[in-house]
Amino acid sequence: MKARRAPLHWGMTSSASARRAATTPLSVLDLASVFDGMTHSEALAQTIVTAVEAERLGYGRFWVAEHHGMPAIASSAPAVLIGAIAAATTSIRVGSGGVMLPNHSSLVIAEQFGTLVALHGDRVDLGLGRAPGTDQLTASVLRRNVGAETVDDFPNQVIELLAWFGTIAPLENGIGSTVTAVPGLGDSPEMWLLGSSGYSAQLAGMLGLPFAFAHHFAGGDNTPVAFEIYRKHFTPSVVLQEPHSMVAVSTIVGDDAADAERLAMPNGLMFARMRQGGRPSRIPTMAEAEAHEWTFAERAFVAERNAQQAVGDIGFVKQRIDDLVEITKADEVIVVPQGPDLESKLRTLRELRE
């Protein structure tokens, strides 16, 4: 597949913006990838190795994301995995990107992350998402068919969490006073709202919380719009006096454009199969991806996905990240390192820091 080397259609950075991008803090979102032939133990061990290396390289945060019923992703229990990552590191912030809050009682999440804060101190992040992180059937099993959600459920859960942690005053129903989270009350992590739409951006702004946009799977014209919505609706709170935002981008560094596109093939093949109606599967090996008889439609689909992300040689990848910072005015960038093996992911993280 031929690499698309053109810059994002949003436009290139000015020299002043480039200097701003160069000082933008970088973090890591790891998807605990499971490839064909790999055990779950091996996948989780690789995530911990990646976290240790990210800390050594000076990245600011290391996040994992909740998914269920996804053979390619082993991070179904983020609080458990975050505890293991925190135990293997000493200074990097660790957290969720994110916990899919509608799958849980807000009290349970307050207790889990309150426990993480009690164990590991003030370096725990709690990123919250509204999507289920799975298909509808699995979501119904997770939630035990408690009934249809309303538009108010997620905002109310977020407010409940703030009360459980003691960030805001107790609520009228007794949350935070009559009923308390132990651990939890007084053990607040840094809370973020995550999203891939204007809804989450607006809610984060209205609640005065930090906002992270999932450009790594919702890239395109939605990205700058979401940040505009967030800043437009931002209301100062006890958490933040000014807007604070982050953008996530999938990243692969290769020797050149063609090499980076080759390294992206296994993930691309998995997504292409899912788009064609295939069941979720583990990520194919590089050998399988290279042997696959790619159709024109599959090549076009993967090329379009890569064109929205940071896939290329190191100069191109850095410029792509600069472009995202310029168009979004994000305060932080969280990279999602991709590749067919651990070493290719670590290479991406190392070259970005160099």
C-alpha cells in the first residue's frame, strides 16, 4: 500500500505554532494488543514493558482503555491493569483512557480508583467514556439489562463520581455523605471526559473537566469541531479554571513511508475485515497480512485510515502531530503506538522522544 504523504487538509503549522507543538506534553495510550499466537499473559506483559519504557523516556501519562469481547484487546479490566502498571513504575501518571462508565455503578468506580490513589498516590487519572466499548449484546450482559439509558444517565454518573470523591458537595440523595465510597472519599484521581463527538466535548466544557478527543478512531473534520465546542461551552469549576484538552492519534514510525505503511498492515487488515462484517478477531501476524490478497477496496480503506493518523518516517510523524496541535490547540497529545510487535511500538516511542 502506498503511503499518503500529503499533510492533513487542515493546513500546516506556522513557525510559532510549530514551537508550541514541540513543547506540547506527550503521553501514551496502550491498547494491550493481542496478536495471533499470543497469550493474554504475553499481551499484558508487553503493556507493562511499554509503560516502563514510556516512563524512562519521559512521557507524562500512560493510559489503557476498557474494551469487552474484543479478542485483539486485553484491557477489559482497566483498574486491575492500572494497578499492575503503577506497581511497575514510580513517576509516570497512570490511568484509564477510558473507563466506560455506563457499564458500571459509579460507586464501584469510585472505590476502584480511590483504592488506586490510596495505593499509588497522586498520579492516577480516571478518564471516562460514554460508549460501551463493546457490542450491544455484550453491553447488555455487563449491565444485566437494567433498562434503556436516557440522555441524563452519563452526566448524572459523572456528577455522582465527583460527589463520591468529595470533589463537589454531597448530593441530595446522600451520595458523598450518608453513603460514602471507602476508599474513594478524599482519594480523588484526576478526572477526564473522553469522547469522539460534540456531545462529550460539550459535557466536558459544561462540567469544567479536562477533555480528551479520540482522533485515533474518529479522525477527520469532527476533530477540530469538537475542540471548538469544548472551549465554547467551558465553565470554570472546582476542577479547572480554564479549558484543558488532549488529542489522541495512532502513531507508527518506520524507516520511510512505505515501511510505516507495511508495519500498519496487520491492524489495517483486522479493521478491514470487521468493516466487511467479519467477527472481531486477534490482530493478524505480519506474515498473514503480507500474504493476504488485498482488494482495491481494502487498500483504499486502510490508506484512508492511515491518512488521518501519524504513519510515516519520524519527520512526517512529528509534522502530523504538529498539525493536530495547530488545528485543535490541544494542550497535550497522547499517542497510540501501533505495529506488528513490541519492538516496533517501542521504536515509535523512542524516536518521538529523540
